[in-house]
Amino acid sequence: MNRRRTYILFILLCMMSLGLAGCASKWALQTESSKAPPQWPDHTGETRIKHLMTIAGFEQVGTSLPNIVQYIVFGRAGDNLINRPVAAAVGKDERLAIADTGCRCVHLYIPAEHKYLKLYTTGSDEMRSPVGLTFDDELRLYVSDSGRSAIDVFDGRGAFVFSLKKAGDAPLKRPTGLTYSSKKKIVYAVDSLAHTIYAFNTKGDFLFSFGERGNKNGQLNFPTHIDSSPSGQLYITDTMNFRIQSFDSSGRFLSSFGRHGDGSGDFAMPKGVAVDNAGVIYVVDGLFDNIQLFNGKGDFLLTVGGRGNGHGEFWLPSGIFLDDHDKLYVCDTYNKRLQVFQIMRDRHE
């Protein structure tokens, strides 16, 4: 009997080896879409945003491995589902990263290679609360772990490189939002507890900081999210001041908009922020369960979404990301999914 078990184990190990080296390692997004996707028109009646798809997780494709081997090698199917997404980022080769606080990990999908990785550890430490993401031009992935007071850096293969735990002499307290300015080659990190924005180069060297606690122009009160425009301008969610502030690439205050309220253009719980090439600003509101659009002056333009679990509906959404192809990725946090929208461009823009 023992000899038979040994033989079966040997066969399984061989199959596992073949699977890992061959077609069993191919992965795809697990998506859903609607035959009649929700659309949102502007004041002229022209469609400005439409729903493309909903991403629930990642699935293995093209495998002929028995279920038992797939379980041993890759775990249960549910292990590859999105649990509590709070941030997303897309690299220049269209690789997708999702910070998932539910599984204390980062999902990394590289479509060009049909490759899926789940990043749990940083060498000696395990992730505790990954909440912010950004890619640089070399496809290095920066992950802010607010639970460990660190920003972790991974190379283009998903291998851990180094951690940032200080900005100069100041220890990081609660790093949250991240963005990378391709124009300036700078990684900007929000520290919510320090009410400060830190700037680093891609080697991890501290460059400068700006911000302090307060409610005046240029001051911050528990900031959380950040995005950089193609020109290098920064947009920061000044959460407890219920506003969005913009700064130039060196941290000089430019403008702000927003107030606490329950009307169109007001904020109740502002979270993720993104800006497109036309200067339109997209702001997630977790309590309103929607996305609000503003022009560069801060004038309200449009609302997308509302409470629910259908396509184009949200439940306590958080992070948002706009890629180079005008695709808007929204972390629909408590619906355990990532929703993707297409921004429709006016031909005159």
C-alpha cells in the first residue's frame, strides 16, 4: 500500500512539474459584461462614459491538469478572486495591479505573458495592508503598506527589490496614495498621518516634501489619494477638508475645489482621484457610491454610478485609475470587484 501511495505521489509531482512549465501557467481575467452596457451622457446628450467590463478575479486557461493537481499547485479557485480591492494601477505594457486588503496581497496580471502573480511578502515581512499602487517607466511596482509603514518596490518580474521606511530623517507613518510622474521621473507618496506628501526618485532617494496639517490653501487634513497629470500637475484628495487640491510638480499650491455636503459636486467621503488628458477630474465618493466629474476649474460636470451591485453601480468604492487608453478602473471595494469604463472622447478634443 505504501509503495502504491509513493507511486501516485511521484506521478502527481511529475504532472505538477509539467504543468508549471507548460500551459497550466497561462492565466486570464475573469470578467463579466452586459449586452446593454450602462452609459452616461453629458449635458449635450452625447455619451461620455460607458461600462466596459467587471473583473472579479483571475482564472487559469488552457490547462489539462486534473483538478487535484490544480488544487495542489494553485490552490482553490476562490484564492484567485478579488476580495477587497482598494487601489489599482496599469503599467505601460497594460499589466494590471490590484491592492487587495481582504487577502493582504497585490494581484499582478501581465496579459502579454498570460501571467498571474499574487504578491504577499517582501522578503522577510508579509504584507499587512496594501492600499496604494503605481508603476514607473521601467515597470517597477510601488506598493504602500499602511500597516507596516512602508513602501515596497517590486521589479518587472514581480520580485521584491527594496522597502522605503523613511523620507529623509522622517519615518513614514501611514503611507497611502501613490502616483508616478513620467515627465518628472518622481514617485509621490501620501502620508495620511503626517498630512504630508513625500517625493522620491526611482532609486528610492528622498527628494522633497510638502504639506502640513490645516485647512488653508496648501495645507492638508488626512489626505489619502493622489494622481499626476501628463503635464506633471498633482491632484490630492484632502479627505477631511472635503476637497481636492492641485499642486505643481514641486509642491506649490495651485487651486482647490469641493466642500462637505450632499448635493451634486459636494463630497461626503472623497477617495480616489484621477485626471485625464483633457483636464477632467474624476473623484470617487465612498458614501455616495459614485464618481463625480469636474472640469479643471472645479465645476461639476457629471455623476456616474450609485448604490447597487449591477454593472455601473458601487458599494463603498475607493481607488480609481485612468490608463493611457482612456480606460477608467474603479475599485468597487465591498462588491469585491474592479469595474472598467471607457471614456468617450469628443472628436474635437
